[in-house]
Amino acid sequence: MSFKISPISGVPTNIITGFLGVGKTSAILHLMKSKPDSERWAILVNEFGEIGVDGSLLQGQSGNEQQIFIKEVPGGCMCCTAGLPMQIALNQLLSEAKPDRLIIEPTGLGHPKEVMQVLSTEYYRDVLSLQKNITLVDARKLSDPRYTSHDTFRQQIAIADTVVGNKTDLYQTGDKEKLKAFVAPVASPETKVIFAKHGVIPFDEFDGETHIDVLQPSYLHRNKQRTSKDGLSEALMPESGVIKATNQGEDFKSIGWRFAANKVFNRQSLQILFQMLHVERMKAVFITFDGIFGYNKTADGLTEVELDECTESRVEIIAETIDDTLEDKLLNCLIVNDMSEIS
């Protein structure tokens, strides 16, 4: 089977990576504001969970008029299974968008080196121009061995052209120095360390060819992560109007749900439920009686943003342990189970 992309060539391509909750999506949203009006951009988003929420969050805040094309690869590291899920999604995206720039956001629990290896093959050599890799890090996490000893966390730093110490507004004295000291022995000597608030990174940090050569033997990665075979992110909605999916790997578990568009939720009930969650990461888009809203929860709290569009409600949760009663709690937030009931 051939997926050759032609005549697209030399598309500037950035990888934006970082561990769970570090602010990658916020960084991409800010980067999108720097897009020249005359350019078409493509964004390939990879999620650990099976449901896929980031695409809806980004699309709901970009608008079609901005010429930004977004595609998701849910269900674990998109580079696994010989990179086939990634190649299929990427080639479809390139064919549709014919972009002037490509941005790839691997899952925070994925393998960025293997993503780079796929992009560095002869197959993509003329199609893509690999630009700087940006890795976001929250320096406050450097005291937590779950991060510093995690192979993926260290790998994200190893492939970085620029490490961005994000969320500096929350740092304590000495956090910036700790990050520089941690990066030095893990990253390339050419790797730059900068700092940012709220994911705001200067646009010129993304320009320039990457200095990382992942085809060297030292960059080969040993482990493989399961990738989704079920396609639950795009599966047809059953009559019940609910799809549930789970995943696990890299010492974390994920659980997610899709809810049909005719299920309308109580915004206040959702806010209360999300505030009470004890999770590593939560992303969601929900259709409520007050409008369409996107939710993002990390250790720093819960944020809510109003969205322009959403075809259905989705939520994805990543944690070390999962509450077995979560589905019941979500369904208890419903105002109506079917909009036809109040027609």
C-alpha cells in the first residue's frame, strides 16, 4: 500500500512535546495566534486515551476561517506498530491541508524519538523540513521521581532543540536553576533552555532546522506502547448515545467517554464534578444548556473556555487509579438524555 504525498515538499514541521499537564495545548493555541493570514497550517494531535478530545478543543477555538486543519490519533503512542497509524493520519492531513506549516503534538506518555524516526525516514525526507523540537517542562515536577525517572520524560528532553520551562508564574526561588541543571546531562549540548508563562513562546523559537539526529543508534528506543485497534474515537454512535473506552501503559490508566449530541449537560454540575476529581489529567468538551465548553484539569486546577463548535460531548481522564463510579457521576450531570424530550 502506498501513501506517497506529492507534490507537497519541504513543509516546516515542529514537534511540541512535554509530559502530562505541562501546557502543550495552551502553547499550540498561542502559536496559532501567530499564524500569518496567508498560510495554511496543519496540526496532528496524539492522545494517550482512546476517545480523543484535543482536536475538539483546538478546533473549537480556531474557527474554520483561520485555515487551520486538525487531525487526531488517539489510543496511545501514534508511532507504534511501525508508525502506521501516524503515517495514515499524517498523509491524510497533508493531502487535505497542503499546509505551509505542520505541528505535531505527541501524547505526553508517548515516545517522541520514535515519532521523529518516522518523520526522518527517506519516505518523508523531501516532504517535510524538520524544524526545532520544543519540549515543555514544569520545573516544579523535578522533585517528583515519577517524572525524573520516567523514560518518556527524559526522552522528551533528549530530543529537544529548546526546552521551555513553562508556568514560571508558579515557580519558587531556585526552580529555574534546577531545570537547567537537570537538562544539561540529559539533552544535547546545543539544547537551549528558555522560560514562559501560560505557554506563550516567541514564534521565532520554532524556526530553524532541528539539530537532533534520531537515526543515530543512541536514539533508538527499546519499548513499545500499545496502540488503539478499536477506532473508538471515530466509531459510529450506538443507540445508547454513549461510548466508553479505556487504555493503560507507562504506569498510567486512561478512561474516556463520548456522548451523543442530543445529550445535554448541566454546566454547574459538571464544574462541581470536575473540581472534585483527583486525576493526573482531564480534558473535555461538553454540550450544556449554557453553550459549548471545553475543560482542562491539571494539578494546578480546572480551567473552562467557551467553544464555537462541537459535534458531541467528550471527556478523557488520565490517572494512576480510576474511579469506577465516574460514568454514573457524569450521567447524573445530564439535564436531558435526548433533546427531543423537550421539543
